[in-house]
Amino acid sequence: MQILGLRFCRITDHADEVIAFFDKLGLPRLDGCDFGDSGAIFPAGSSWVEIWQQSEHMPAGFMLQILVDDADAFAAQAKEQGLSPQGPMDEHGERIYFLQPPGGFALSFQSKLQ
């Protein structure tokens, strides 16, 4: 089992301001992805930062997304350690599981679908 990258996701009603901030820093946006006013992705190697506009279907908050080589294996290990990952959910070409760590922020771990 291997961790391949990390993604940080922020959903806020101030998405346009946060996106403008990252633009001013000179961070490039993910090529080929135009989300209009709803958000932006700023890649960094195999990791990235996602900023999304808060909406009815995307409540405000933070999420740490851990990219792994085998999400099912990570889920099995989490269960062996007494955690209760929710999922899987297959979306956007990835298998995704969710956990709620102490402190209230959201966490997911996911791998590319085989």
C-alpha cells in the first residue's frame, strides 16, 4: 500500500476570492478544466488544491483527500484498526472511501479504478 499524493479541498462562499488569491500567487490551474465560477483546481505534482463555490449540493468545509494505490486495501486496513470508512463510491474514474477524523474535518482516500 502506497500514498501517491494529497489533495486539499476548500468549499466556501468566498471561492472567487480564494481563486483570485491563488491566481495572484502565480499557481497554474489544471489544464483542460474550466469550471466557470464554480471552482478551480491548482495542481502541484501528483497533488493539488481544489477550491469550490459553496452550494446546496456542496456545503462549506475542508476536505483532505489522500490518493493511494489501492483504496480497497486501505479501507480493509482501516477496518482492522477499528475505523469505519464509508463507501466505496466510484466517481470520476476513482474508487473513494470517506472517514471523519477527530476535529470535524472530512477525509477521503481514493485510487484510480482498475
